[in-house]
Amino acid sequence: MKREVPLALTFLMTLLRFLFEMINPLLNYEISEGVMLFSRISFSVTFMYCMGLFMGLINLTRVHGNTIKRRREHWIYSVWLLIVLYGYAILGLFFGGLESEAFNWIYDAVIVPLDSTMFSMLAFFIASAAYRAFKIRNVESLLMMVVAFIVMLGNVSLGNAIWGSESWLGGFSGIKDWLLAIPNAASQRAIGIGVFLGAYAAILRVALGLEKRYLGGTDW
Amino acid sequence: MLNQLVLAADVKWGIFVPDDSTIAGLFLAIGMALLVYVMIQRARAGLPIPEIRRIPGLEAFEEAVGRATEMGRPVHITSYYQDVGDYDTWAFWAYLAHVAKLCASYDTRIINTNSEWLSMTVNEEIIRQAYLEAGRPDAFNPDDVRFMSDWQFGYTMGVAGMIAREKPAANFLVGYFYAEALILAEAGALVGAIQVAATSATAQLPFFVASCDYTMIGEEFYAGAAALSKEPVIYGSVVSQDITRVVFVILCIIGALLNTAGSSLLVDMLKF
């Protein structure tokens, strides 16, 4: 029963979701005035997420609490993490929430700049990854290097100055547009079709109970 | 009680949602489900089913865990987008179970980082079970299954920092990723980890190809999840996936020829 009930529930919910996508009267079924069945079922997911939030909180407290208790390396950062975690939660829950100036200031002055900083680091990582990827080791990497060179030149004004868009083949910009619109789009769509079919097969495996790893364990 | 407005709407074949490709999608779903059923039945009866091609990235998992064992360093596995109801998460669990089983049998430490609270509990259970099955329940450390943040760059900072501190010898980036993909892969490359990526996120594929030793592209990610089982019954679903893909290629060619000849018959059928 420990396995059969979740498997049956998975099959039923997958079937129900499929029917909601397909059957119009079911999708628009109202259980009472203005309350759709679909939105009510979807709400159960929100409820589960709220429960999950507490699990995350417990896990973080346990992991970092152990680090502090055993004085592991960098334990002081765990203290700081717990202060920020609970401090910000208490500030939001008991001191005005979204209306609180302090709550919003912390978000705007700390979280947003940190987010932007981390995102901007991508530029440096792209440079280091490109350095490795563009090393010419075989025919494929040579091809990739040449194509990347053309696309980069097609995107900057220097490329336009060397070979303008008014000239033969539309210059670097024209070739870049062709590369992106034809070979790139074709391969992207081919991968897209593969992803769709793979995802559908994966859903079927779970719905039919062939794949049971989400129940825990390593057996199929 | 049915909504009167809906009854008046222009539904397809009386009951179906009036969106593009509803009926075509229905036929595709039924067709592929039948194909999966047939292949599974053939596999169960011991009848031959077509072979699926070898995926080099899959073999790299064992190689990478072996290397980590030799070096005495941990193995790290993560997926950013981990919605419990998402098929990418289901595929991720197959890889997690495989890696956890390898780590448990080699007595190698496994670290799993998470951005989702619900999935984290499933991940913890999968890893715990792997250690139990390997006869080493004491070796399982629940502190190594870590929740980072559900905020994208908070998670990224946490994982990149963990990689820099713990220096895993193998870094597995499996699942759906967004802009954090390159940061995680580069963090792994900086500590010299052998890296295997598997994703269906086409926008992140170039970054993984540039930074990782092995990359499983698109449907390889899902097929690999099934192929790990080594069970003919599961293989059946991958074979049906391949057959449907061949049908799609044929349809693409016929559609291109028909469109060139000025007929939109196939496009209209698929859009119905």
C-alpha cells in the first residue's frame, strides 16, 4: 500500500491534468459562483509549497545549527545566515511587512545590488568559458570559432565598419542574421522537438508507474 | 453546473478546448501512448526491440565518481529548477539515484544542493535509501543535502561558494537551468572538477558545452534517465520516443514539400 496509493494518485492526477487541458467543459467547470474547479485544485499546490517553506527553514536551521555547534570551518557565516534569515522574517511578519520602510530598504539596498552583482559576473565567466571553447582542437571547434567570430562582429559597430551591411551579402550583420535565422533556428527547433518527445515519454513513464524514483529509493 | 458562456463558445468536436493543435495533440498523445505500450509488451515478452544509441555522457557518471573516490574528494549534484510536478525534476531523480548509488557503493561523499524545499526532501530520501541499500546507513550525512535559496542568484552564490570551499572532484549539473548555468559550470571548472551536464534548456546548452567535459543535449537528458535503469521495459519508452521522432522528421519533410508546392494541408492538420 505504501507504493500502490502514491502510484494510483499519480496516475489519476496526470490523467486529470491531461483532461483539463483537453476537455473544455471540465476546464471551465464552476463548483460555485465564480470558483473554478481547476483553480481550486491548483490551490492545493500553493498549500504544499507553504508546507515546503517550513521544511526548507528547518533544514537550513539544522544544517547551520550543526555547523555552529561543532565549530566547523567558517561557522561564523552560519551565525550570520541564521541572524539574517530569522531577522528578516521577523521584520516582515511583525513589523509592517511590505509597508515597512526598513523591510523595503533591505530589499532595495542589499538584495537587488547583490542580485545585479552576481548576474554581472556572467560577463567574466563567459570570457573564461569562451577562451576554453574557442581553442581550435578539431574541425568542429574551428567551425564554432569562425561562426562565433562572425556573429560577434555582426553585433558590434566595428564589424559594420569593416564590412558594412550595405555591401555584398549584407556584411557581417547580414551573415549573422542568416546564421541565426536559418541554421541556428533549424537546430534549435530540432532540439525542441526532441525535448518535447523526451518530456512526453518521461511523463508517460511516471504516469504508468514505470518510473518510481520519486517515491524514494533507487529501484525502478 | 456548466458555465453557459463556455457552452456557447466555439469548442472543437463538441467538447475539446478551442486552442491550436488540441486535436492533433490528442492523436499524438494517444499514438505515442500506444507505441509505448506495444514496446513495453514486446520487452516483457522477450521479443526484440530496437537498440537505442549509446550516450557518452551517461558513462561519464561512473568515471567521474570513480575519479572523486580516488582523489578522496566529494561529488556534487544539483538542479536549479526543481518543481516537484515537473518532468525535468523526475528525470533528475533518476540521475540522483544513480549517482547516490555509485557514491554509496564507493563510500564517496555526495553533496546535493537545492533551490526547492519539497524536492529537497525527496532528494534526501533517495540518497538515504541508496546508502541503506549499500549497507552503509551511517555514512549518510543529512547535512550534505542542502537547501540554498529559492532566489536564483542566492542559490547560485551558495552553490558557487560551496564548490570553492568543498572542491568536489565531480560536478553534475542535471536538470533545468537558467542564467546561473554558466556560473555553476565555471565554478566547477575552476576547482578542476570533472563536469557532466544534462539539460533540456536549449538556451543554456552553449554554456555547458563550453564549460563541461560532457553535455547531454535535450532529449538525451530524458532518454539517459530511462537508460540508466538498464531494464528493457523502461527502454521501451525510449524506443517509442525515437520512433516518434523519425515520424516527426518525415512529417517535417512532407510539410516542407507540400508548403513549397503551395499546400498548407499538413500545417492545417497539425494546427487543428
